[in-house]
Amino acid sequence: MFEFAWPLLFLALPLPLLVYWAWRPAPRGGGGVLRVAFAGEFADLGTAGPAAPGSRAPLALAALGWLLLVSAAARPQWLGEPIEQTVSGRDLMLAVDLSGSMDIEDFVVNREVSNRLEAVKRVATAFIERRTGDRVGLILFGEQAYLQVPLTFDRKTVQNLLDEAVIGLAGDKTAIGDAIGLAIKRLRDNPADQRVLILLSDGANTAGQVQPLQAAELAAREGLKIYTIGVGADEMIVRDFFGTRRVNPSEDLDEATMTAIAEKTGGRYFRARNTEELDQIYALLDQLEPSSRDAQYFRPRDELYPWPLGLALLAGVSALWLRGRNAA
């Protein structure tokens, strides 16, 4: 798309005519007479004939040069296709439990039995994709907590590294308090109204240097809002030597602590017993902590003024050359 950045400058086009009319020489009067002693020498010159056809060329080139000069001053530009510009939204950290209990197969993904981590990966990946405008980070924790991805707008990288996470990578135990403490450290310098931590776990705190409730109190003072998600089915059928029996695979889940963490920081606790509930929880989180949907766009601009400016210079030089040749 072509446009002029300063089109009002075209109002200057009639300026040379205004100057010509304003500075027009005064009409001849009969008051004064210049007497030339050698006036007779001009008698042989006769009267001036009509202007030569080429005498108007300098004037036409000068007019063209002025038009080009004003066009260059109006800043002609070529606008490219609109490009979406990233809008700064929330700083959202996702903490995922990789302890040994996440290997329990009590979820169904695409009609196939799956362990808890694979179900979390599938749903969390879609959730990350929807966080347009937010910076997303990833913490993986087990016996220890690791910052897998710092806060970034590159949601694809977060998705890929979450997909590559494996059970036991950070140890078989669960350090919920350390994961919260690491999130506080990474989010401390960010705006207080934009810090959010989503913590997924299927057990109780069995490792780490910091107790979960102590970490939650510190998070509340730092303005970090924590949403906790307890993962795991209420019952599943297992086979043993005596046949089949029903067991509770989530008996180790410390729902009281997970609820207290969320309440202390102004968040909420959710229970995900299956993939459908996990999907619903993430959809609800999208409503509770909406991402920045008002995308901004910019269009790359290529300045074109050197072209009319160069042509104006060429027209001016040509007009002066023709005028000099006609005078000779």
C-alpha cells in the first residue's frame, strides 16, 4: 500500500505562483526617462521575435522539479502487510510434578489408558497455546525443583520442553514447597498484579527445604497468586493374585495443604479426577486469568522520498543547463 505521511505539504504547490504574483515588477510609468547616448546602436537589433520552442523547457522542468520536491517532502511510503505485535500480559508460571506417582495409569487420553503426566501434558499444551500475550515459564519438580523454561513469549518452546519431560527426571519424591519458592524467586521482580503460578501435583510434600504453607505465606506477601490442581482418580480397578479389586490411587494426595496454599494466596484449588475435569479446570483458569486478547499490529514502512528527491535534483540541473544553452 502506497501513501504519503505528510500529505498537507502538497498545499505548498502553488507557493511559486504566489511569490511571482507578490513580487511582480511595478508597471512602467512616464515619470522618468533613461537617456542613453548610444541609443542609435540599438536600432539595428529590431524588435524581438516570438520565443523559441525550446525556451519553455526550462520552465517546465522547473515546475516538475518543484512538484517532485514537494512530493519528497510529503514523505512517500510503502506500507507492508500488518504484523502482529506481542502484547505484554501476565507472567504465568506452570509447575508440574514429575514424582514417581505421576506414572499411575488412571487417566484416559484418546480412548487409551494413560498415566497422569501424559494427561497433564496434553491438556496443559493446549492451555499454553491459548495464552496469547502472556509470558509463560515452566518449573519441573520432584525431589528437587528446576526451572526448565524461564518466562518467555515463545509458547512453542514451553510446549516442546513440557512434552519432553519424563517421570523421575527430578527425583521420585515431591517438593511442593521448593517449587513454590522457586516460582517466587523467578517472579519477584515482575508487576504484582500479573504474577500467577499454576501448580499440579498428585501427592503430598515429602521432600525439599521449604514447607508448602511457609512458601505460600511468602508468596502471599510477594503478591503471587497460586492455583493448585490435585491430579488423580478417586478409584481404579487393579488385578492381583486374588482377582480384581477397587483401590484409591489418590490416597496420598494432600488436598488440605493444596487448598490452604491456594486460599492463602488468593487462588483456588481444583480437583482433576479425569481428563475431562482437567480440561474444564484449564478452561476455567482462562476465565479467571484471561490472557491479553487485544492484539496490536504494526506495518513495516519503506521510505521512498529519495526517489522523488533525486529526480527533483535532476530536473533542476537540467533546467539550469537548458537555460544557459538558450542564453548562449
